[in-house]
Amino acid sequence: MEHDHPTSRSGTEPVVHLRGAVALLGRFPALAGVDLDVDRRRIVLLRGANGAGKTTLLRALAGLVPISAGEAVVLGVDLRVDRQSVRHRVGLLAHGTGLYDELSVADNVRFWTLAAGAVLADAESAMVRLGLDGRLSDVSVGRLSTGQRRRTSLACLIARRPELWLLDEPHAGLDKEGRDVVDELVRDAAAAGATIILSSHELDRAIDLADEIVTLGGGVALDDSGAGGDGNVA
């Protein structure tokens, strides 16, 4: 469902628009009134202590956690009314891989590519980009190392060409080469028009990536100065 709301300070409709957004996990307010605007093509780093609400915010923006109060609009879709419509336009890299252990790397990437309405050529190019082509593509996911599973999850995400990338600890489990690949993918996606919101314990690396920084604490967005930008925390 389309939803009218104020434009961002850039004069365009923000990709993410939150005002007083509340999300409950049971009775606990994991998000306790978040205000946030994120413009297209921006790379935003979420930081904060464990339990600050980073993972819940990413899952809420993906339409997986309901917003119980406030305003929450993603890609023009009002999440209070319709969480389903936004899901095929968003790519979430979560702590869990979302992969089928009994299927090969190639079958997993192809399955998620077709499920998102993308084409198989995107699956093949994604596997090449993540170093999963060749013999590794035929290996079942259950036999992969942690880093190889993470690369497979990333391939599934980029093959879908999402408009909004939501990355929860994307560098986790990867060696330096893999972390460098993640950074390159993020920069290329933003240059191509995507918006990226990520959390990472690799703060030095993530700060270099980010246009803006949002610090979460107690389920709300705190004032921040940003990195390479003005913070843009509404």
C-alpha cells in the first residue's frame, strides 16, 4: 500500500521513514520509538551495544517484525498496513543463513534467485562474484565452512538485486579476502542505486564504508555525527 509522508532533507522520498516506531518482542519494546530517515544510495551503519535493537530494526525493515506503534514506511510501503509487499524488494542477511543444507550451493542460489523473480544469469554472476563457481558450486551447503556458507547467503542476496540491503554482521565468519569482497559489493550496490543499512562489530571497516552512522541505545536512535555525512538521524 502506498503511503504519503514528508520528503527527506534531500527533497526526495526517503527509502526508510520511521517516526516513533515501536516493535515488541513479547511484551518487551525492542524498538521503543525510533525516528530515522534514510535516503536512496546511502550506506548507513547501525551501531550500539548488544540488545540495543539493531537486529530487531533490520528485521522490522524487512517486514519480518511487526511495527506496533508509530510510522514505518519502507520503499513507499506502510509497514503498519502491509508487511508482505516490501519483502521481495528487500534483501536481509541475517545471523541464520536461510539455506537448505541438503542442496548444493548452486541450487540454493538459483532457488532464492527464482523465488525473488530474478533471472538465473544473476545467480551465476553472483556465485562468480563470491568465489562460489567451479567445483564448489556443486558442494552441499551442509558440508561448507562457516565462511563459505556466509558467501552463499550473500550470493543469494545479491542475485535478487534488492533495492534495500539489510546486513546483520555481514563480515562475520569471513577471512580478510571475504570481508574485502563484502565491502566492494556494498559500495557497488550503492553506486548502482541501492540503499544499504548494516550492523557490524568490525567498526573500523564499517565506518570507512558508511555515509552515515546511527547509534541505537535502549531501542531508540541516539544523536550521532555520522561518517562522511551529517548523520541524518531524524
